[in-house]
Amino acid sequence: MGKLVAAIALAASIVQPGSVAATRTPAGVSPRPQTLYSMPKGTIQAFAQDGPLVAWFAPSKNACNAVYVLSLANGGRVQLPDETTSAPNVTCRWEVVPPVGLAVARTSADVLWTLREASPVPFDYVLGASGADPTERRFKEVAHSPKGPGLWLGGVAGNGDALVYAVTNVAYVDEVACLSGGSCEMKITGGGVYRVMGRKPPPLIDGTTAAAEVAVASETIALVPATTVGKNGIPLPADPSPIEVRDLSTGALISQPMTLGVPLAIALSDNLLVSLERTSIGLRIAWYDPASGTFEGSVPVNAAAAPELSATDQMIVFRVGRSIRAVDPVTRRIRVLTKAATVPIGLSLEGSRVAWAENVKGRGRIRAVYVKGRG
């Protein structure tokens, strides 16, 4: 009954306005981190947020691994997947190895997560559940051989009512020649972006191709096409690379900006497409108009910047080690927001809330700073 009440509270929070109480920071003053949630015990492996919802993946040696979803609007919290039913559940006893992918969609409280198996055959399990339907859903086993051929996961993303994941198919150019001692050159042979729709088999979004990165915002998606094969078969984008912005429902191509270099990570908001790019003159964050594909600006960033980005129309966040930083796409100013206690997990931006997970002395917690945007 407790889970049912929590699920109802969580569903209600999605349609009711409101947010966690937060202290806004005056201009020119570094925001002070706040703890949104502390785990009684155990660590956090992955973190995501959307609207008033924050979600995290918590591995456990003595109990079930689980995904938790918390509403910052009213405190409703659910644990996924439901472990009280007789339905098969691979999440509970999985031997968790990084990375764990995680995405949440606020409209339905649907959550998508991935679990990796390193050997004997490398693969990522794509799984999901929701507050309204907490039974584990198994969407895809994205598997490839240790030498490279097979399916590769290109990431997961969530926003609003959309959850997506990307897949790339790698194959030998000539498998017979490879088996007989000849060339084992590999190529990209297919793939695309899939949209999770309840328990139905996720449909391929029309027009999408093999993708090394994927992002979603409102009614659009952005993907970085995987065009070449790197060491051990890993799919890679071109240098420079197009980024395809497509309609989420129809797959129609909206724009196709060309990057300055190799895109290592992307983020998408309603009016901003952002890419962390490795260029001939160093690492840069560049941004584009997703409607037209027009290049709008870029800034150089520290060579140690992690391949993680999150953005709204007014701000871009990234990290260098434990240092959490923001870029204003109008002024092109970079500033340090705060420094996490340990390496931030799942650093992301939702409205004015910059949030992440961190593990301190064997306990996980969700932290955030609130940053006032322009206007």
C-alpha cells in the first residue's frame, strides 16, 4: 500500500505546479549547494532529472539494485522496478558495472536505464518502468562481440513525455576474409534512434540513422551520426560531423548544422543545440540554432572537461573534474558555479536547478545549486 500511495503522489506531482523551496543567488555571488536528498545507506551510480522529478540508480550488494524517482514538488517517491511481483526482474541482482545510463520523462514518470555486461559478450540491457507501471520492461539487449561487430548503444535521453535510446550496428566489411586471416576492417551498417512507448516494442524514429550521441527536447531530437569505426569496433562520428535535428514524431529533418570538430557530447533545449567538440585548436563548447542549424557561438574550455553537457535556452553547464561550470551563450562568459565534494554524477540543468549526485564516505546524495538566468 505504501508504494501505491507513493506512486499516486508522484503522478499527482507531475500535473501540479510547484517546486522545491530554493534560495536564489544574487548576481555575482557563487550559489551555495543544497542537499535535495541523502540516502540512508549505499551509493549512487547514475542520476537524471526532468521537471520536478529527480531519479537515481542505487546498486546494492545485500538487497535489490533499484531506481528511485523523487518529486521535488511534494516529496512523493517510488522505487523501481517493483520487486514484490513474480515478474522476472534482471535489475535486482545484476552485477553492476559502470557506466549505467539513466533518463526520466516528467509527464509520465517513465524511467529508462541501462545495465552493462563486460564479458563474455559485451552488451547493454535497455530497461524501463514507471510510477504507474512499476513492473520491469525489457526493451533491448544491445550486444556486440569483444572484437567489435554487433550492436552498440549510443546513449539514452529523456524529456517531457519522451524517452529515447540510440543504437549502431557494426559489421565486418568482409567477414569471410577476416575469418581466413585477411583484413578485419569494420563498417557501420545500420542503426537508429528508438522511442519508448509504454510496454510496446519501441519503434524506430523515421529517418534516424546509426548514432553515437542522442539528445531530446520537447518535440525534437538531436543525434550525432556514427560514420566510422574506431578501436575494438567502437562507432565514431566524423571530424567535423553533422548533427541531425529531427521531429520526434515524424522523424522529418529540421536542420543539420556542421560542427567545428569531433562532437564528444551534445545537449538540446527548445532553442539551443550544444556540442562539446574536439577541434584542431583544442576543446570547445559550440552552440547552434536547432531550427535553422545556424552556428551561434563557441568558447574554449579546459582540456580536462568531461564529455557531459546539459543546457537550457539561457545556460550551458559542464564540468572539469569536480568543478561545475556554466556558459552564458549570449555573453559567452564562463563562470564556476561550485565544486562538488566528489566527482559529480549525471550533472544536469533543469530550469534554474543545476543538480548532480555524489558519493561521500560510502553514502550517496543528490545536490543542487539554483542559478538565476537572464531575464
